[in-house]
Amino acid sequence: MRLWSIHPSYLDTKGLVALWRESLLAQNVLHNRTKGYKQHPQLIRFKDSGYAETAIAKYLKHVADEADKRGYNFDKTKILGDAECPALTVTEGQITYEFQHLLRKLQKRDPARYEALKSVRDVKTHPLFTKVQGGVERWEVI
């Protein structure tokens, strides 16, 4: 499971579809609707926020918004609850790590997108997150 902290606009089609599926799985975990993945490291920041269910709804809303911009039809009725909550924080180091991770993936599966993104220096975050100083997050599995 990879719940990207970077803006979903950077993802290729395969990545955006995978993010939608994995985010829906995360939502099910956070709503206690599944037995698996309960201790997955990607969920720590949502659980630690104190409003995990609302935060994942907001996360999903922005993924669906990106899909809409591309003309895809993600079923927004699968988003549970209200999507209004304060922003979560993510470190600059985490954003850098994730963007480099994405570039490595794109270099193999979507070389044109890789070429378009490889010179990006000011990486935008997913709208749920606000960037703060710091290294790679403690929950990241490297």
C-alpha cells in the first residue's frame, strides 16, 4: 500500500488507479471493515491525527478530483463520511523521497511522463498535507 504524500497530478494512469484502490482499502481499515492491513505503516499518520476517518475521506476526495480532471470516473459514493478536517503535516524529506521513488517507477513504465517531471524541483503535496521541515517520515519503509 502506498498512500502518496505528493500531489496526485504527478501520478501516471496506473499510479492514480492504484492509489484509488489502495486508499479505499485504507479507508476500510480505518473504519474497521477489514481484518488485514491494520498495522500498515502508511496508516500511522492517519491514526495519529486523531481524525483518521475524516482525513482518509478528504484524501480520497482529492484523488477523485484528480481523476475527474483526467476524465476518469471514480465512484465517489465509496468515500465514507465528511471530508472536512485540518491538514496533516508531511516532511520535506518525505516529499523528496516519494517524488524520487515515483520518478524511478515512471522511468520504466512511462518514460514520457518521467521526462516531463524529472526537472520538477518544487514538488506539490497532496492537498490534505502541509509541508514541514524534516527528513523521511518514521513510518516510511525504505
